[in-house]
Amino acid sequence: MLETVIKRDRDMGTPARVSEKTVTLTIDGQEITVPEGTSLMRAAADAGINIPKLCATDSLEPFGSCRLCLVQIEGRRGYPASCTTPAENGMVVYTETPKLHDLRRGVMELYISDHPLDCLTCPANGDCELQDMAGVVGLRNVRYGYDGANHLKAEKDESNPYFTYDASKCIVCNRCVRACEETQGTFALTISGKGFESRVSPGQDQPFLDSECVSCGACVQACPTATLQEKTVIMMGQAEHSVVTTCAYCGVGCGFKAEMKGQEVVRMVPWKDGQANRGHSCVKGRFAWGYATHKERVLKPMIRKHITDSWKEVSWDEAINYAASEFRRIQGQYGRDAVGGITSSRCTNEETWLVQKLVRAAFGTNNVDTCARVCHSPTGYGLKQTLGESAGTQTFDSVMHTDVVIVMGANPSSGHPVFASRLKRRLREGARLIVIDPRRIELVSSPHIKADFHLQVRPGTNTALLSSLAHVIATEGLIAEDFVAERCEEKAFREWRDFVSLPENSPEAMEEITGVPAQAVRGAARLFATGGNGSIYYGLGVTEHSQGSTTVMAIANLAMATGNIGREGVGVNPLRGQNNVQGSCDMGSFPHELPGYRHISDNAVRAQFEKDWGVTLQPEPGLRIPNMFEAALGGSFKGLYCQGEDIVQSDPNTQHVAASLAAMECIVVQDLFLNETAKYAHVFLPGSSFLEKDGTFTNAERRISRVRKVMEPKNGKSDWEVTVALSNALGYPMNYRHPREIMEEIARLTPTFGGVTYEKLDKLGSLQWPCNDDAPEGTPIMHIDQFVRGKGRFMITKYVPTDERSTRRFPLLLTTGRILSQYNVGAQTRRTPNVMWHGEDVLELHPQDAEDRGVAEGDWVGIQSRSGETVLRATLTDRVQPGVVYTTFHFPESGANVVTTDSSDWATNCPEYKVTAVQVTRVSQPSEWQRQWSRFADIQQKLLRERSRETEAALTGK
């Protein structure tokens, strides 16, 4: 386990430079050779010489303001700053002389003369660069008193829930300002005032909470003093050890150092060597981890016969045995296929592997599905058909080599903020941007970024738009003919080219369908085809449609036609929503596929698993989640094991889902909280948070990263141990002693994971599959010389209108998405101070549509579809176009999925969350569903409280 005594990661002072040319110089008598462009400070650090510094750090470009890093260069006048002075051939540099010592001590004396001398009680004591540098330069007394003007009584800004800004300790080094600009790209901080009055300011001297600050933590991380300090550190003091682990929020998969005091987390610090995040973070991963110890977390197993009964707290053995006996009873009464399981994209690869194995081997059925299917299954299908592998093609680092970026159906600033920061950095360097989205997302126009084209497509018409882009490329001679001839199937390409060249696929013909001006489409197509390295990043706004799979294939077609596959800076890159969406798919969570995306009907593959697992597997695919619901209402599906997933809140057509669960006889939920699904459960098995797990996650770039336990499970068991116990109780033995043994089995049976071991992950930090004998250290970029399937296959992608279209009764189109501060169904983030930024779901409505309906800002509005009705507060914005409304789904009382329908992708049943025909009217009271939800939620909370009181009475003997 990567566990350390707390020490600051070594800071090389300035960023590394990459150059084929090198320079050789002498520093303090040592001859050193470094890449051209390397600063003297970094060159010295490479040689093990540490030059004092305050404003310099290797995550930011050099600034040269603190004047501590002065050096002497033979033959030159003055004492230049080593951070801003590049190394040159033949230089002779001295970093320590009596004169330099006096200069540095004088500079430090000035800093300290306007700084509180409260080191013993300062929260940064022991982790303060100012304190360290005072010692390095040998400062022993300060000649300047505190009688003159100073900043010692400056007021603290406590508005941010996670960190404090104490201006009295600010040394105006600019590191926080530069981190906000260079690392995060928000430009929320500035230096206000001049000279002595200079101080860091959020916005126009606003409190942090009211400013444009997104609380990513980059400024806190950069601060060399206690000016910006985590409140947990102020309360708890400095940590004494740390463990490297992986964030459990989005699909970026950031590496973090959990800094600990015993079993308590003091803070989460982005890991400098994290290969997905490169030392950056967002508000969720950096700060919103308090849900793991929230008071509402359920820590004891519970059972009940009916959902109208009070919960009974029981031992682990009693809960497991009861669940197993109920599953056996149901199968004996209704048949083998009357039960199934749902895996989670929030759990580890190892946990997900065990759940699908339990369903196939212990239940004896293929009735296993995953929440990943309701978001990204079209990615798996579409990329498999065209490129041959069900995953993205690049690393996140690859974006730094792109020249033209298409962002389609994704809002990285909200959903994948750490990747968004890297993308914005590349855009500031000159890359061009095309945004395809019904909303005007932040990337369309933000500080120092402006999209060249925003193709504001009408919801449900993605395929039509991509066909019109392809039409321009095909008919204007912009196809990468050499690439296509060498790498793609000739017959399929000719058929595709003929298809997209048809007049009905022209931008002019499609304009009425997509709502996007033809000239904008033509301009975007030409830019992407001729602008250099072209990359495509897409999200759920592509996949969650009735033609989601078709659109993914159209994206792959576009990348192949322009030759943008198989090298740095290009590729097809799905932005996965949850932390282990990729992994849950890889692990065989689908009813028709075994791990590694191999069909259950393949006799040779199935025989391999049968031999290893010692069972006979069913050759026929099982039920998908929607099929389970229909079978439950039909009376043939009666039992469900649901690990780490809240299908009542996250799946479409909420009332249909709830009715299906109510028809079942045994629902076993394994989770942290009594979520919406658990309110229909008969057995509740307490889950463990990511802080209590050992295992791996696989992020959106196929990167497998270690998750390491930083505290013992508060419920007494890790999730994998619970699944093992249930399997054993069902009569199928599982005998794992540690998740590493599960990974050994994964590697043994899954070709793309064949070379993955915990030892290799510990050594290399992470691995990108395929990792096998051909690629023992993983595969950062896919399809370099040839596609996984051999020749790339172009697919015909004819636009077929969705059934969900605006009508006289439902004239508006509702689309859904996420917001930065909240995550998925909100079970985690709603139990943190993140609710200060987003405390309710609201409906975004164009002012024109609002005026037509007499709706003003903040009014309550009813949203009605053919599935149901809910009520939300309206906010008026031109981020959405007329005829389109938008909301998020983070709060259960909002009922966003009460409105969404059972319409789904033709190939994968991925729900069409992004297109729902609705009507919006001004109302004054909650919907009938919300009233029913409130009553049901109150009853379930009462039943949970009764369990608590009964347990307390039993413990006290009263």
C-alpha cells in the first residue's frame, strides 16, 4: 500500500520542458545537461540543489516576484531570478554566496515584517513554505516593527464552506491567482490594489462564495502560507500519514492522497503523480468526501417482510442467510430466472466482477445488468461495430496535442471539470473548438475561450447533424483518402460515402430538422477536416437518445473519414459519467456479455469460465433492467440484488420503476444510505464508501487505478466480503481473502486485463487496458497501426426521428444533465456543504417560452409528459433555445425521471433521457406524484427511526 508519513511532494520550482535540444552548464561546480528552455531553478533541482523560493512551483509558469531565488551568473551583472532565467550553454551559476545570502535574508525580513508571528498556533504550522524559507535563509530577527502600516488586522473570509481566506497572512506571491488561471482556467482571482495595498481578491472584492470561484482547491493547494487553508486542517491539525487512492466521483478518475490522523481523513490532496489529473482536482473530489461519515449512513444490516413493516436490525449472518433463503424460495416457486442482480458503476472492478459472477454462478441465470447501460451502452455497441473495441481511444493528456476539438453532448466544465481545465488550457494555447449541444454550455464562451462554432442542435437530431457534417467532408473532397484506403474496409466506405453525399443529407436539407444554419455546419465541417489533429469528446447528450448507437457510429465514421484515429491529439473519446462506468462494462455486467465484451453464446468463451468457476453457465442472454421491470409487473420476476445503485431515482419513468419494485417479493439493497430504491427493499446490507475499499476503478481513458483503503469499514464489512458471504449462503463457494485475488481471476479470464496486477499498478501508478503480453505496460492510445477489428468499418447512419417529438399537447422538448457541485442522484453530494451552491433542481426556460406561459423568474412550474408530472422552480435563461427546457436530477423530490419516458436506443435500450416532449405551466402547488412521494418518504423514514428506537431500547434494557 502506498502509505507514507506526511511530507510535501518535491517541488522542482518550474515546469519541465520538452526539447530535443539540450544545454550544458555548471551550477555550484556541477556540470548539468538539461533540455533547452529549462529554468536555472529546475536545472539546479535536477542536480539535487534546492534554491529558496516562494512564488515558484512546478505546476505553474514562473513569475519571478518573490526574489528569494536570486542566483549569481559568472560574467553577468546583477542577481537574476533563477525561476525566470533559462539555462544556456556554458553558463557558470552560483546559488549560494555571502551576497546572495544577505539579499535573501533581507527579502524574507520584509515579508515577515508584515506577517503574523503566530506560528505555534497557526494551522499551517509544520506545512508552511514561508516558515521553511525563513529557516533556510537563516532569518533570526526582524528589524522592522509593527508600528507602521500593516495588514495584520485584515478580516478573514469564511464564506466558503471548505476553506478560509486569511488576508493577514497573504504575501502576494500570486500563486493562487496563477493557479486559478493556468491550472483551473476560471480566472476568478485577481490582485486588487497597488503597491502596499495589493491583496488577493475573488472577483471584485467579493466573498469567495459569491465570486466565480468553483472551489476546485487549486488556490488552496498553491498557497505557500496559511492564507488559504482547509477548514478541516484548522479544526483537526496536520495529518500524520497519507494513503494514495482514486476519487469515487466522475469518470476522470483523479488520484488523491488521503491525508489522515489515525482513521480520520484530514483532507484530500490531489496526487501530483496522478496520471489522470496531474495534481488537479474539483470541488467534489477535493472537498465533498464527508458523506462517508454522515450521520444518515446506515451501518447495521436490516430486514423486514413487507415494505410497510418497521426495519429490524440484525447481525450480518442473519441478514445474509435471510436474503439467501428468500432467493432460494423464489427460485423454487417461480423458477431459476425469477431473480437477478444489478451492478454499480460506483463500485470497484473487483466488486462488480463478484456480483455478475454471483448472478451467473450462484443464481444460475444471466439476469444481470448495470447502470452503465442506461448511460453509455451505445458507446460500447457503436465503437465495437466501427473500430472493434468498446472504449475511448486516447489519454486525457492527448488533448494537449489536438488542434481542433469537437465537444458533443457533453458539458465537461460541470461533469468532468478536471479534464475541462486541461481542455481549456489547450484552447488558450490556440486550439479551435466546435461545440454541438442544445444548450450554450460554459465552453461556448468563457474567460479567454470562445468556440469557433456552436451548433445548437435540436434535441433528438444528432444523427442528422453528423450526416450533414459528413456530407460536406465527402462532397468537398476533404476525406483523408490515404488513411481510409490503408485502414478501412473499402466496400463499407464507398457505401457510406455514397450515402452521406445524397442531397437529403446536405446541411441545407437538414437545417429544418436540426435547427442549425447550413453555413455554420459547412464551416465546422471544413474546420474539423482541415484544421490539423481533430479530436471528438462526447457524453450522455450523444448516447441517451433513441439513436444513441447510431450517433456513436456516426462519430466514429467522422473520425475515420478525416484520419483522426491512432495518434496523439485525435480520437473518439467518450466522457464516462460515474467513476467506474467503463469498469462495470469491462467486468461483464450485461446480460448478453461475459467480461471482456464476449457474447454469452460463444461456446469456447463460456467453457473457459465454466472450467474456472466450476459451474455450467446458461448460454442464452438474460434480462436487461427494463425487461426485469416488465417481468416483475407480469409476475415472473420476483427477486433483485441491487448493489450501489438507486434505480428508482436514476432510471426513467419513475412511477413504472416503483410499481415494478413494489411487485417483487425480495429486494436486497446494498448501499450507504436508505436511498429511494432501498425504501422498497426487504433486506438492507450496509455498503462501504470508497475510503473503506481496496480494489480498482477504470476511468474514461481505460485507465485502471488503485483504490486503497484509508479506514476500516464502518459497517464491519467491505462490499466484496458481503457478496462473497451471500454467494456462500446460496451454496456457491467463494473463498477470496483479498481483492488482489479477485483481480488475479479477472486477469486470468479477461484478455484485455491479462497483464494487470496490483504489483504492477503500484509500480507504474496506473495502467490503460489492453494490458497483456503484447502490451505489458498498457495501451495509452488505441488503433495506432490498425483497428482492433482489423479494418475500420464505416456504418450507414440514417436519421430516424424519435417518437418523442413536440406536439400541440407537449410543445416543448425537455433535456437533462448535471451541474458541477452535485453528482448523479446526489446521494453523496447532497450530504455535504455542496448544497450551498445547488440546493434544488430547477427548470431552465427560455424567456420567450416563459413569457408565452406567464412564467417569471422563480415561479413554480408544472412539467407534464406522457409519463407523468412534476413541479420545479423556473429560472429564465437564454442558455437554452426557444422550445427547449432543461433540468438536472440530483434531488429525489424533484422527480425529473417521473417525466422521462420509456423511449430508448434501438440497439441497447439506453433510455432517451435527453428528449422528452413536455408542457410547462405555472402552478402553485406540488404535483400529485410529489405529494405521494412525500408521504411515502415520511413513512419510510418513520420505519427507519422506529428501528433506531427499538435498537436503542434493546441496548439500554428499557
